[in-house]
Amino acid sequence: MNTAVQDAATFSPEDQPAADVINFVEALRSRGLDVPESKARLVSRDGEHSIDLPDELYRVLVFAATNIAEGRAVTVAPIEKQLTTQEAAEFLGISRPTLIKFIDQGEIPCTKVGRHRKVRLGDLLDYQRRRAAIRRQALAEMVDIALEHDLYEATSGSAEGIR
């Protein structure tokens, strides 16, 4: 298998002229973002060659284009991709020692290749989803407490009234 296919690729809004991506997304929205009734086609720049785009690949394209048009970067990578601990830490935006701590605590699984630990990208994505769910739950609890104690009204005035 070609190793280039196994590598991740990140596409940021700066990589494409914003107007082109926004025009593409607006054209999709005007037709509805769902999979088109007839097959979407990928056409070469010169118009000489074209192929039918599988529905799933079309959805990936719509997802990527929509996010890029909204100013967010998009990374495409195979879920089974194995990362070094340094790559995994960078992916999560944490230090390598912190990642190792999470691995040792069993929060993130890893495999050992010789003396080196490898982390599956899919496991990192699962970890991110679990952490996001915990953050959402904590935020919901804080909102409930604030509502229960009428803190929104108590702090809606000037800062002088709070002291």
C-alpha cells in the first residue's frame, strides 16, 4: 500500500482562496447538502476525464468544504493510523509527559513496538470525544447551579454591584 495514503493531511482555510470554497459550499447549500439523486462526478481540470464520486466520499467533500468555508482547518487521516507518542501529544495539544501519564493511567490505550509506544488515531479521537462529553456535562451542571442560585440576574448589572 502506498505510504502517502496512510499519512494525515490537514487543509486550512488559508490553503484555498476563500471565495472559491464559499462559492462551492453555497452552490451545495442551494441544492441541499444531502447526497444528490444522481451521482456526483469528479471532473479533471481540463474536463477530459471524470469519474462518479461514491456517496461517502461526496459527504467527506461536503464536510471538508463546509468547515474550510467557515474558517476551520480540516484533517483527513485513516483511523487505523499509528502515531508516535510525540505525534499523539501534538494532536491532542498536550505535552508528551502528560500523554504518557494518560497512557499509564489507562485513559488512552497504546501498543508497544519494541521499546516504543504507538497510539492509534482512532483511540485519540475516542479520548477527545470522552473528554468533550465530560466538559459538556460539567458546563451543564454549572449552568444549572447558576440558574438555581439566580446568578445570571445577580451579575447582569455593573461590576460595582458585584463587589
